[in-house]
Amino acid sequence: MTCQIQTDGMLEVVSFHEQHNHESASSPMKHMLRSTRQITPAQKTISDDAEKSRIAIKQTIDLMSMQARDCENLGFLDVDYRNYVQSKRRTSLKKGDGRVVMEYFHNMKLEDPSYFYSIELDDDDLIMNIFWADSRSMVDYGHFGDVRCFDTTYRTNALHRPFAPSIGVNHHKQTVIFDAALLYDETVDSFKWLFKTFLNSMSGK
């Protein structure tokens, strides 16, 4: 719909395209509209406390839903809350910290020329994913890499990031570490980056 102001201050409709029109959202669905969804300061405080206590996102949402007597009364959707938490986690690692991390891996490379590391940055030059493997890990993988166990240890570090090591067993039935990574999240894109980087570190094997 296009309107224009008349000389008397009133609005006049000059064009209207009905095919772009739709029914207004019903009352039970109004909380789904993007324009009405928001996380209140009180809810953000609860969220921050839950993160410090390492309470899972789903459990925190369930708790807030119980407090509000229904998820429809929360004022936001699950995806809004997850986006908020992920945004907080991403900014928890500042650019200055990133320089410290880069310097650490650079020094490790100087000590061990075979040391391999890779860091994925986002558009704001903040660290998303980190991968590393030393020369001993590469040698062990060359000998004992026929079986590789991979799993993520769920958010046990200060940044609540998934820790993703690859391990195997040597000829003495001892556990050996092939590589390790800190991931931003457990999405398909993060795992693709991790496995491609692993192959690169092990010369494609």
C-alpha cells in the first residue's frame, strides 16, 4: 500500500496490491512475530547465571517456561534464546585474547617445526575453531591410526566450548592422542572444518 500526505494533512491511499496482503496474526500466535519477540533484562540475568552454572540451554528454557506458566508467555522463541547465548559465548573471547592464543601456537611451532595448528576466525576476527596436533601425535597416527575414536567432551572449559580430541590405542594398549580441537559449536560446518583440517594435518591420510 502506498499513501501520500494531502495539503490538509490527511493521508490518501494511491495504490494497493492485494496479493501482498494477508490475514493478521491471531492472538495465540502474536508471540511468534519477530517484532514482538524479545528477551527481557530479567531473563538475560537468569540466562547469564545459568551459563555460569553450566546449565544446558534446554533446561534453562524449560525453567523459564515454568516460571512464566507457559512457553507462549516467555516473549521469545527457543531460537532467539539460543542466538542470545551463542552471541554471549562468542564475545567471551576478545580480540586481545585471540592475539595471546595466536602467539602461544606460534611459539609452539618454533619449538616443534612439525607442530600443526589451524585457527578459524569469523568476520570480526574473533576465534571460532582451534585445531592442533604435535609431532608425536602425527607419528602415533601414522602407526596406530587404523582405528580412531572421536567424541566431544561437552563444554567443560571456561568458555563452555566443545572440546574435541581424537584418540587411539598403541601396541601396548595405551591411549594415544592424535589431535585436539576447541570448537565454537557442534554444527555441521564446524565438524566439516575440523575433519578437513585433520586430514590436512595428517597429509591426507
